[in-house]
Amino acid sequence: MKEEAGVDLPQVLPSGPSAFIPIEEILEEGAAQEVMSEALLSEGRADHIKMMMGLHPTYLTCFLRTHDALFQLDGPLPLSWRHFIIILASARHQCSYLVQHHSSAFLLAGGDESWLRGLHCAPPKIQHLQTLNKLLAHRPWIITQEHIQELVCPGAEARWSLAELIQAIVLMSHAHSLASFVLGCGVLPEPEQSADESLQMCSATESCCARDKARNQQEWSEAVNEVKLLMEKMMIVQQQGEEFTQEEMVTRFERERTESLLEPADVQRSVLPDCFSRFVVDADFTYQDFSPRGVQAPPTMRAQDYSWEDHGFSLMNRLYGEMAQLLDEKFQVVCALTYHTMAMHSHVDTSTLRKAIWNYIHCIYGIRYDDYNYGEVNQLLERSLKVYVKTVACHPEKTTPRMYFSFWRQFRHSEKVHVNLLLMEARLQAALLYALRAITRYMT
Ligand SMILES: CC(C)C[C@H](N)C(=O)O
């Protein structure tokens, strides 16, 4: 952690949408946008998540379409159930923002108050989702057709129809990845929510705040050089015409993956507060599996064998057509999102960098692209960025202000939020791919 020691953390922000980003910066970049004004007009105010996403209006429009479809349109599951499923999913990542928001929405939708006492008070049918919830959140590659069968097979007590199940799967994965966004961007509770959790987070920020201002000058010029260096590397990567053997490509993928597994993980276990533990079964189950021989890597899924474009989309299109289209559009928008900027530079082609981030997240989830050279991930993503990305994608509850401020010190906050958008969508797609693959196997 030596390289992080010199990071200056800004003064604590007492209020606003994020503990990491000054409110002025969010308003300046986001508030003028049309989508934000629409949200303000229709609901009287924009919530913190929307304010943060409002930094990227094209994405926000698309996100809201999916979000509205999940909670407004007809569908097999009653509205109160949908909110309850979100509570179960976000509790796995200790995301109090989402748990609180959806607890209120659950009651507003006519949900039975007693369910909020804990999972054991909900009907057995919902309780049966807990294994899938756990696997989707932490180790989706383990999901098999048997998990699907247990829930949908005709003999099963409190059986799930495939249409219901696919909706539940989308809700759970949506919540897990949104929890990554909330915790990765330091989103603060809404004024009406109780602030306990985030207060803890703020005091952590505060405690490592006071630093000597004079040193900033020198750090800034170092940071400026880092951007230049990164842009040079991007040019080199773009011009590289080198061909590698398939073995070499696989080795490079494995190298990245092994390194990512060795990043400091959440070995320290803390006791789960009751507001989450009542919705969580097997709280010790997380991304990493520490077997007696060390850390176990997820098995590889080759994108050529199962990809969103060629397989996942068409299956989802059959089972939950409208959602397949919306998700597809959201994936395309997030992957194409660019302003051609890099910190203080403009007119830059950032595609290699954005692709490296996306592919790194899929790599952490065991998904390998045959035609991608993972050496690029190594060249373009600095270590502190990798630590942040892995933490937010796999253990978002462990994100600290220090991690947020350590990477890309010279970049704009909106660019770090951009990283979070890539991160949450890549994570969502990875989880969906494994679940859909299991459904395909169940159906054939
Ligand atoms: C994540 C960032 C490096 C993205 C960059 N600002 C762009 O417009 O493409």
C-alpha cells in the first residue's frame, strides 16, 4: 500500500449526493442536462443516484428506461415482490442506500410489513431464491442447470415459472451491480434516510484528511506526467500489429486473472449489522474461495462459447423480450460512451483504455475473449485502478475513500463515475451470462 500513502484526500463533504465528489462539481456538469430536469420536474427532485448518473446523460436516459421497466410495467412478479428481491440482493453487499429505498417502496407497493423483519418472515417461494442470490452476487460461474431446475421443476413446492425466474434474476443482478455503483461512487443516503452507514464512511475520510498543501504542487505535476505516459502507452497499444499464438494469449489472460486474485481481499470479516443480516443467509460466502491450497480461480468461460450478443440476448429475448432489448441498448450505450477526453486532454481516442477496463472486469469473473490481448490490461491499468475496480466489482462494501482517490488522481470525477458505469454494466452482463447459460442447459 506504499504507493497510496501520499494520497491527499479532500475535505469531508457534509452533504450532497456523494462522499467522494464535491456537490458543486456534480451540479456544474450534470444539472443543466435535460434528463436531469425531467427527473426534477416529474418527481420534484432528483435522487442521489440520478444526480451522479446525470454526469453522463446519454447513459442516464438508458438506465432510467430499464429501471422504469423493472418497476412499472406489467410483469409476472407483483411489484412488492420485486422491491423485496432488490432488498435481498442489496443486503448481500451491505448497501444501506438500496435496502432503505426499496424497503419504503416495498411498503408503498402494499408489501407485508412483517417481511421486513427478515427473510424467514417471507413466503418460502421467495426464501428459495437465496442460493441463486448468493451465487449471482459473488460467484455466478457456479450456477448450474440444477439450480434452475430446483426452482422451476413442476414438482417443486412453491414453484417458479421461467418467466418469473428470469425477472427475479434480472432484478437481483441489477441490484448487485447498482450496489457496486452506489458504494463505488460513495453515494450518500437521501435526506429522509438514516445516515448511520455513510457517517461511518465520512469519518474514515476525515481521519486521513489533513495533509500538507505544499506537497500538492509536486504531486500534481507527477500526475500530469502520468496522464501523458498513459496516453503514450495507448498509442503504442493501438499501433501494435503483433500477432501472438493462442497459447500466449491464454497465458496472458491467466496472468491477469491470477494477479487479480492476489489483490488484497477482504480477509478481515466484520460482523454484519442486523439491518442486513436478517436478509442474508451464509454471509461468509464471498467472491473469493480460500481453499486449503490457496485461492481458487473461477473456471474460464470463453466468450466465443457463450456471449451476450450471440447467446444470452436471444434467450432473454424469448423469455423477457422487452428487457432483453433494454439491456442490450444499455450495454451498447455504455461501451460506446466517450467524450474523447483524458483528464486535461481532448480529442483522444480512449477505446483501448475503456476496452481494457471492461475486459478486466470480465477477466475477474472468468470470462475470456480469444481475440483480446490481455497484455493491454497490464499496460494500461495501473495497480491502484485495478485494486479499486476489483474491490468495487467484487466486494463493493469494502470500498474506501482512499481507494477512490488513489487511482487516476489527475482525472475528473465524472471520468471516475464513467469507470463505475463500465464496471457495473460489465459486472451485470457477466452475472447474466452465467445465469442464462444455466437456463439454456436446463432447457436443452
Ligand atoms: C473513463 C475515461 C477515461 C473516458 C474518457 N474521458 C472518454 O471520454 O472516453
